Amino acid sequence: MRIIQHTLIASLFFLISMVGFMGCESETTVENKLALVVYTSQTSLDSLQWQSVSLEIDGVGKMPCAPYIPGQGVTLPEIPFGEDFKVIVEMYGTADCQNLVSRGSSVVTNIEEQDAKATMFVLVSSAGAFTAPIVANTLGESFPFVPRVGASSTVLPDGRVVIIGGARLKADVTDGGADSDVRAWLDKSNYEEILDTVEIYDPATGTFELVIDPLKTIVEEGDAQTLFYRRAFHSAVYLESKNQIAVIGGLTQTTYGQPIQASASIELFDVANKKFLANQAVGQMGHARVMPACAALNYGDGVELLLVTGGTNDTDDSLQAQKTYEVIAPTPVEHIKDYKELIGPRFGHQAVQVITSQGIPYIYLIGGEFEKSEAGVVTKDTQSLIDIFDVQAGFIVGPPNGVAGAQAPAGLETSGRVGHSVHFLPATDQLPASIYVIGGYRDTARTEPINRIEVLNADTGAPRTSEAQNFNLAIARGDHASAVLPDGRILVVGGLTKDDAGVDMTLVANTEIVGPVFPLSGGAPTVQATIVDKAALLNPRFGFNLETLDNEQVLVSGGLRRVGTGISMIQLVDALDTATKPAELFIHNPTDLCEGQGFCISVAVDPTAGAAAGTDLTGNGGFTQNPGETGTEAQPGAGAGAIPGQ
């Protein structure tokens, strides 16, 4: 909905009185240093039926529930200078704050006593639902400047999201139906242009910034603010020690209208200056790699390397690219520190960084597809094998095959999968460190979506759930996206599934929230996934980016829509288009885990049901796989710390 500035400011406005602490005993009261503007994405405030408001300052405390009076200011408790804080605003439908209607959170910030007075904006919208990004200090909605598919999306430590590259689909592209061997959006001939621009979303202001030279009004070819090599379906990795983003591989195009081909190059985007470093700041990879999966390897003392795995291309070395990985230093020369083969060749896979319960870092490579050549015939399949890169030892450990030291899991139980999503959830007092593998397709033609969610123990790679336990999505889907919410649940959004006739693919409009696996004493794990009815995307889509933000929102950007067999970009038709939302925000709802969204963590388990075969549920909530079998689960990798290539 498009709304005007005076409606925002008049509807909700809170003023915080800041008190600075001077030393251990003394304190000095200063003038108000922060104005908190709370604004809404709803056209009519009355439609929300707000009766009361509650405000919480992270690190300070929660104010008592108070009646909601439009336009009335509120003075918040003392907030120490120099300490990180954020403000959470909750609007309720009852006077006793029992029915959460709308919610919003600021980003984490801090203010020093010498700072000038600041203004903080908090978007309040329906809790547990999607809304369009609305800008508090300008008119209307905030959307990306450029529609994209196949772009990278990187969350910075300060909460901003950097969106790089991508592609623009041609008009009137059809998918070719269920029998197509290659989906239309994965066929490079269907793309009009590979993009070179960068956009940054700032949740503090709710705005997208197209990165251009401040002295110019348009983006020009060759600007330092744009990629030297246009690219899409690449990988992007944030390098903490350098405050840079490495942009790796993908499809490239020298200029608009030129042929599209695979790239072997790596570029570095300097976050502070919003510019790309000089061309060839990093040497070329050993192979051009489209749809690789990459991760940062941080060895401390400023030593940070890139792990580049798999990927494919349309040249004679495509099979070699799929079955190899490279460890690369972000330097112009002597940059390839290691080059070896993967256990399972792959592209379009996921690389997830994990920290075991013992604090040891690993990188799991899960899913993807690959090609193999036998007697001159090339065939395709999805990959079920799992590779684990031991960061400390600096090599990949293989599946159990009788070879000493080979300790990685053999693979996913259901099948290989592509178009899936993967998340790591750290260890808690109830759960070991776990990896969730969600949805995807079991075939390379992407016509057989999967509903099963597989959960792996990140300490060992062993499965924590079996197929018989029915830990499934309500709707099988692939080319979706998912994100971990602040309370540890997983939001699963959009994608494609079979139509009602079971013949062709169609968009999934609804959203599901996946509850964690709770291993309860005396029974099988409690596993849950449920559809959240009101949390449908404003614009259903697939092949998009989804990022969890610092302010307890989730950003949706880019992607494609499908109508029948036709596919198209998510983009505004014209300046008067109010139906299309190129970007969306999900507003986290932490309440009503049982009644509102179907998650009852304390569900009773029938002790007479017995544990699932091959499991041992210990009295303290632990979970041990296959305790009765010969041998033990070894922790993947046991090598001493080593930096590859040294």
C-alpha cells in the first residue's frame, strides 16, 4: 500500500529520553538524543484494531503494556551510552496485551554521548505475515532498482544486504512443460542480459541503494562501482578480515548483446568504499565455474582463504570443474593453494558452514547435480553423496569405505536433490548441532519435488531422522528459499510444486515454518512443519533470495513468477503498478507457538510407542544414532590444524 508521510508520523511517534552514565557511581542526564519513529505499512490504522502497545529495549528491559493512544509520545527507560541496543514494538488487539497483532524491531545500534541527535525508524506490520518494504522518511514503497534472477545476496556484519549481479530474462519465455530436460530459467539462451550492478538494502532505513558514482545519475559500463565482468548464477562470500565480498565464477557477458559464457574470474568488492578493486585483483580459477558453492576459510591473524567447490560450464572441462575444488588466496598471483577432487561431483549444490558441539569448524557440501560420461554418452543425475571439508586439517574427508580416517556420511537417505535449501542450527541444551536439508527435486529435470526434511548431526554427519518418522513439508517444493528465524524455527517460502493434476509445475503461494527436532525421553523425536495460512507471499515466486535481517525481519528479493508454462521477472509493469512487489519483508512472530502456528514444544509423547529403530533417546534429551551397531560414529576429520598450501 502506498502511504504518505504525515500519516506515518501522526500515527505513531515515540521519543526516547537517553541518560548517559559517567563513571561507576555518577550519572548525568542529557537532552533527548534519539527520536524513535514507528510507522506502519497499513493504509488504515483502524483496520488493525490496536488496543495496547508494549515496547522492549534489548539489554534494558520491557515496558509495561500500555493503552495505545495515536500520536502520543512515550518516554522510555534509561539507555546507557555506548552500549548496543534495539527497540522492539508490539501492538496488541486487547488491553491486556494478549493478542499480538503487529510487530516491529529496529536494527541494533548504539549512541555515544557526543553524537548528534539521531532518528531511528521501526516498521510495524502484521506479525507473522509479509509486507512490502515501506520507507518512513520518503513516500511510498521501497523496491530494488533492477529486477534480477541468479544474483548473489550477502548479509554484512552491520545488517545491510549487498545484492550483486544477476540476469534479466527475455520476454515471452516458456518453460517447455513437464518433459523438458533443462528448465527454461537454467538455459542461458533465454537471458537478455547479464547484469553488472550492485544494490544495497539497509534495514535501518528500509531503502535500497543502487551503487553509482555520486557525481553521476546513471550506471556506466566500466565504473568501479560495477562488476568488471557481468555475472549471474555465481557465488559471493564475505571476507571478514578484509571487509570485502569475493564474487566468484558464474555466467558472464563482456557487454550487453555479447555472447554469454562461463567465468573463471574472481572479483573483490570493497564494502567501505562501495567499489570493486582493480581488475585481476585475484588470479583466475583453474576452471570456469557456474553455480559453484563457496565459503570463507578464516585461519586468524588476517589469513582468510576461499573454498571454491564444483560448478559447471559449457566447455570440454565441465566434468573436471564439477568434480574438483580449489582453495584460493585473494591475491593476484600464487593464489591457488590447493586443488583436489571432491568425493561427489556437483554443481547447484549448497555449502553450509558448521561449528560442532566441540567448537570445530567444518563445511558440508550437500546436494546438487552432476554429469557423467560412459562410453561417450553423457548422463545427468542429482547428487546424494556428502562432502565434508575439514577447515583445520585443510582437506575433504570421504564417506565410510573401510579406509582409515574416512569418516564422512555416505549421503542423503532419500535421494540426491537439487533446488533445495540447507541450514545449520547450533547446539543448544536440548539439541546437538544439526543440519537441515529441506525440499528440492530428486531429478535434474526438476519435475519431482521432495517434501522430506532430512536432519543430520553436524558433529558426525549421521542422520537424526528417518524417513519413517515423516518429518516432511506440507507441500513438496523446489527452487524455494528458506531462512532461520530468531527463535530457531525455519521459514520456508515459495518455490515450485506439482499442479493439482500432477502433470506440470506450478508456483507455491504459501509459507511453512519448520519446528526443530526435539528428542524427548521415552519416545521418537517430535518433529513438526506447518503451513502458516496468513503468511502467503504477496507475489508468489521461485528462484529468489531470502535473508534474515538484524531487525527480526526476513528480506525477499528477486526471482521469477510462473503462469502456466510462461515465466517472467518479478518487476513493476509501470509507475502505477501497485500489485507487484519486487521485494517483500516477513515480520517475525515469536508468540503463540502452540495455538497460533501449531508448534507445541512440550507435546507429550506416548512412552509405550518406543523409540524409532536405530535410536537411543537418553534421559537428558541427547540423541545417539545406531547405538547397538558395531563401531562408533567418528567425528569427521581428525587432522591437526593446517592452512592449505602451507
